[in-house]
Amino acid sequence: QLHLTTSEKNELARCLEMVQNQLQEKESEIKREISEYQDRLLQAEKEHQDALTEANRRNEVEIEACHEKISSLEHFISSQKLEIEHLKSNKEQLNNSLKEANQSLGELLKTKVR
């Protein structure tokens, strides 16, 4: 009986050691997988951050270009307004000159008719 019990004990100890070894292997495998997933996550986060940084840089460049274009258009509009004012002034002067010329012509014609 003692021999049988000792034999069972040894068998159970061997089984326990086998199960413990399997558990240690599984634990090591899980830790390795967790480490791999963490590395992948860090890499993905870095790539995402890099993409955001690049997108922000491109947006800032585009915004600056838009500001420059707006400024250029505002300057163009301002110069066009000045040109319009200048043309209006010239038109008024020409209209006044035309009125004067028509009056002089009218007077000359009256004088000639007499």
C-alpha cells in the first residue's frame, strides 16, 4: 500500500510539474504576445501622431497661402476702387468739358447765324 501511495504521489508530482511547466510556457507566450501588441500599438500611435503632425503642417501652409491670396485680392480690390474713383473723376471732368464745348459751339452757331 505504501509503495502504491508513493508511486501515486510520484506520478502526481510529475503531473503537477508538467502542468506547472505548461503554465509557465503559456505565461511566457502570453507575455511575449502582450509585448508584441504593445510594440505594435506604440508604432501605430507614433504613425498616427506623425500623420497628424504632417496634416497640420500642410494645413498651416495652405492657410498661409490662403491668407496671402486674400491679402493680394484685398490689395487688388483696393487698387481697383482707386482706379474706379479716378475714372469717375475723369468722366466728370470730360462731361464738364463737353458741356462747355457744347455751350461754346452753341454760342458760335448763334453768332454765325446772325
